[in-house]
Amino acid sequence: MVRNPAHLRRILTSCLVYYHRMRCHVSLDKDASDGRPVQAVKAGNVVAFPRVGGVHHRYQRIAA
């Protein structure tokens, strides 16, 4: 639920940042625009970072 124009701007900015920087793109060989290195299994446990109000997530390995 959008509360006011400022809240709507924050939601839309969050969506655009996710789409342009974090979302996987087929044209980039299924990589994100902000490329990130493949993390080794030994790097730690996988942790989900919610994006776009929890609709999408970014996963990253974090050392235990």
C-alpha cells in the first residue's frame, strides 16, 4: 500500500535499482549488470537479502 508520493518514489527507486543493477539478464549471460564473482562453497552460509520490499532477494555467502 502506497502511503504518499515520497513513499511511491522510494518503492519505484528500489524497483529500478534492483532491475538495473541486481537482476539477472539473459543478454549478459545470466549475470547482473553489477557483476559479482562466483563465491566458493567454503566462503560460508548462503544468506538472503530482501530487495524491493521482500518481493525479490539477493543471495550471498557470508562467513560464519
